[in-house]
Amino acid sequence: MLETLYNYFGFVGSLIFSFVIFIFFVFWIAGVAGITSRNRPMAKQIIFFSLAIFIPPYPVLWLIADMIKQKRQLRRL
């Protein structure tokens, strides 16, 4: 698989592609941790946790939206 990636993208392309996948994985884990850390009723908690696990872009988008919301709150202070 690594050889195919290298042959398809070249050295620099495969390095950038691997870095982007790694960053996405880190954001996904951070998003899942953020989603599950909130106190919600159990039924909603299960729904949000299921979305976070089975739809990987959801936690990343949630994390970005949460960072934007926090930035706006800090600017109000």
C-alpha cells in the first residue's frame, strides 16, 4: 500500500497526503472526546456518540464549529 501511494503521488505528495490523514485522525479523536464529554440525556448521548464513530467527518466539523463558537465568545469579553 505504501508503494502504491508513493508511485501515485511521489515522495512529496505521499508525505503531504500522510500528514493530512494524520491531522484528520487527530482532529477526529479530539472531536469524539469533545462530543462525549458534554452532559446530555442518555438517548441524545448515544445518538451523538454513534454519529461521531460511524461518520468520521462529523466530529471534525463539530470541533471546528466549537472552536469558532469559543473564539466568538472570547471576543465578546
